[in-house]
Amino acid sequence: TMENGDCLISFSISPFLIPDKD
């Protein structure tokens, strides 16, 4: 549901959290 860029940014900021890669 997140844009791919947002997933990468979110993962970069919080690598211990799993971003929604839908």
C-alpha cells in the first residue's frame, strides 16, 4: 500500500520495522 520509495525510506529509518510492501 505504500509507494516503493516510501517503503525504502521507512525501512531506512526503521529497519527493525517491516514496511508494507503491498
